[in-house]
Amino acid sequence: AQALSHVREGALRNVRLHMGDALEILRRVPDKSLAFVYLLHPDPWPKARHVKRRMMNDGPLDLIHAKLKPGGEFRFGTDHPVYLCHALMVMQRHRHQYNWLCEAAADFQSRPGGWPETRYEAKARRLGHEVWYFRYQRKPD
Ligand SMILES: C[S@@+](CC[C@H](N)C(=O)[O-])C[C@H]1O[C@@H](n2cnc3c(N)ncnc32)[C@H](O)[C@@H]1O
């Protein structure tokens, strides 16, 4: 509801909302059509038996790769240390598809330009959590 009121207040004309599974929408968009995909503070599913529910997994990452334009960016943020380790391991398996755009620690410790601060991130920072930011560029085929 809050998103809808922001769209109305800002008279935004380039926003589409889908109430449901984000992966359903992603499956429907044409291949190689997206410049950016953001995955911001996905649910961590901390229990071992729920790990397969995490968005950072092989199925969603293959799908995001298919939908990004070559050179497009997949951007992922989290404040959850366990999820962070999991994400780095999974992305290591996908290094044939994505380049991690990172040259120094500062690159994942500060929010890159054009990256919006979400409500969850603001709350995490108020609680004193560190937040980590990852930019992965889709490789050409
Ligand atoms: C921790 S919240 C973060 C919300 C927001 N991205 C932010 O940073 O403020 C995680 C959100 O992901 C949503 N979510 C989890 N799995 C989803 C899926 N498959 N499709 C769409 N939303 C999903 C949950 O409903 C929840 O609102």
C-alpha cells in the first residue's frame, strides 16, 4: 500500500507492481532485456533445512543471468553474515556467468551510486548492523 501511495504522490509512470512471487515475473520478461536486477535484503532462511528457499540459489541466479542484458548488473545487498557467506559461495559457482565488480573492500562496504536505501537497510543501520553491497556484471555469452 505504501508503494502505491509513493507511485501516486510522485506521479510515477514507469512503475509496475506485482503482488506475488518475483520469480514468476522474471520468467515472463524477455531474455537479455534488463539493465539491472536488485535483490535487496532477501529473507535469510537461517535454518539449514530451509536453505533451498533462499533467493541466492542456482535456479534464480540462472534465471537472472538469462534476463539481464550482457553487461547488465545484478545488485545484491544484505546485513546478514550467514546469508553473506552463503551468497559468496553460490556466486563463486556462477563465476562463468557473472563478474564481481570489486577491487577493494570499500566497494562492498559503501552503497554504490544509484542504489536506493530500502526501509529494511535503514532499520539495519539504526540497529548498528553492517550492510554489504555486491555488484555482479553479467558476462557476454
Ligand atoms: C527482509 S524483507 C526486505 C524488504 C525490502 N527489500 C527492503 O530491503 O526493505 C524481504 C522481503 O522479500 C519478500 N519476498 C520473499 N520471497 C519473495 C519472492 N519469491 N517474491 C517476492 N517477494 C519475496 C518478503 O515478502 C519480504 O517482504
